[in-house]
Amino acid sequence: MTDNRAVRLAGLRDALARVDLDALLVTALPNVQYLTGFSGSNALVIVTAKECVLLTDFRYATQVEQEVGMAATVRIEPSSLWIGLWSVLQAMTGVDRIGFESAHMLHRDFSRLLDQGSRWQWRPQEDLVEVLRERKDEGEIAAIEEAVAMAQKALDTTLSRLRPGLTETGVAGILEQQLREAGSEAYPFASIVASGPRSALPHARASDRVLETGDFVLIDFGAVSRGYCSDITRTVVLGRASAQQKEVYEVVLEANRRASGAVRPEMTGMAADAVAREYIDARGFGDAFGHSLGHGIGLEVHESPRLARTVEAPLATGMVVTIEPGIYRPGWGGVRIEDDVLITESGGRVLTSFPRTLLEID
Ligand code: ZN
Ligand code: ZN
């Protein structure tokens, strides 16, 4: 496997030069993982034009060696990572203006910068690493594809066991066991299983509601492979679908198809969102699609870019985004169909292959 961490560091160094910084203090753990490979839960990374130093604690001594290799200089700190940071910075020459990740720093830690770190100039920064993470390399795409395959396998088994009388949490339990058996390292978020009228809640958690014949069952979940997430939603009907259920489902499905078929490099997030939204509007359900069309996936399940009404940034090759239109009618139910789509030179390549036609579960 090629090691792209050197490319990523070079990209970050270009960005630092552009914003006139000597260094960036990286405190967001997904950014730490992206730059160094380290997946532990306690780390600080300082990146300068020449160096990349990772500080972590004793618990990770073995893991950090295996994961990071030559990608960073590793320091195991016996006490506080911050004390280690000051001594690392003091030993560096020509490092004065240092960016910190303002969206990923506790106020307590910011106070440390002002107190103990007062000999350096600290500049708040946003998204320097997140922007680099938007476009995935081959290894990242392969990991997402693995996570998609795990999720689809788990969903297949779960649907074969779906029946009236199970609770939503019971279904989530079957799903999550199947995800583990398929090899998923974790759950990117608490799996959503929303049935009957609860399927109208776009971000419902699984509850103790008992599934009944005639229910929509909306299942939104994902798997994690080598740190990378998938994110899929399918909505099925328990028993026979009513004419109204079929009508709503077909509108969401067509909106999904149109958006998946339209996304391509240079299209703005706003334009992608509009493809699905205008169709749903035209079919008379505009008020019932209250959230945005999609979001990037990768080391985090919700990351940049976003496909939403206000987003002017263009899509680019290598981005992996979700396309997830939905229609939600309070008290009645809802439908969402979510796929993971890779932006390629020639348009969107849908990575999720799980059937999208309305499944009626006997
Ligand atoms: Zn989802
Ligand atoms: Zn999603």
C-alpha cells in the first residue's frame, strides 16, 4: 500500500505558507489520524515546515509505533501532553506564529495556550486539514468500499429477520451484531431504526416501539473499516405497501436517482441539493424535505463537503458524499434513501449497490 501521509503533510505545509503560519497545532483526533496514522484517543500533533511531532501517552507506546512509523517524530509523555508540547516548541527555531484548530479545542486548553504558551503567537484556524480530507485517495476509497460492503451484508441479514413483534431496538441489536460479524470495527453512530409514524423523525433513535404490519421501517446506519465510515439508509415496508406509501417512496427514489446521476466535479453543493429538492417540490412534497441532501464521509461520518442549499463550494474528483433525500410526514411516516457516491471525472459513481426498489417484507 502506498503511504500518502507525506503527500498530506506537504498539502498542509502549502496551506500553512498561504496563511502565513509557521506551524499548526492539531488537536482534532481525526486530523491526527489523517496526518500520522495514529488512531489513539489522546494526542497532540505539531506540524512545521520541516517537522511533524506527535505527543501521546504511555498507554499507546506500542500502538503509536506500529501506526505512525516514520510519518512523525513520536514523544511519549509521562505526565501532560501540554508540558511536552512546550518543551518541543522551545527546542524549535523559527516557529513563532502557530495556528490552532478553533473548532477542536476546549476552552480549558485554550487557556493553557494563553498562560504557559504565551511566548508564541496563537492564531485561530478552521478546516486547514478538513479541506485536505475532502478528496480521498485510492486507499481511502478502498476502505470506504469495504465499509459499504460490510453494511450491505449486515442489512441483508437484518431484513431477512424483520417481522412484526420485534422492537426497533431489537432490530438495531440484530443489525449491530451483523455489522460486527461482517468485520465492522465500530458503529459510526447509534443505528437509527424508526418504524411506523416514528419514521417521520429524520434523526430518530431506535425505541421500544413494536413493529406492526403495514409499517415503514427506516434503517440508517453504517460500518467502519480501517477507520473509514459508510452511511446508508433504506426504508422498507412490513407486509404490503399502501398506494400512498408507494407514491411517497417513488418520489424519494426518483430524487435520489436524479441527484446521484447529476453530481459531478465543479457542481456546487447548492446545485446538487437543488436537483433533488426541485423534483420533490414539483411533486408537491417540498415542505416535507427539511434537511440537506448530503455530506462527505471518511474518517468521520459527517465531514466536509456538504450538499446543502447554502453551499457554494464545488465538488471535486475523489470526494465521497452521501445522497440522502427524504420525505417526512408527521404522524404518518417517512422515507429516506441514502447512498454513498464517489465523485469521478465522469460523474458520480454510486458505491452502495443494495437494492433501492421498495422492499415489502413478508
Ligand atoms: Zn445516514
Ligand atoms: Zn448521512
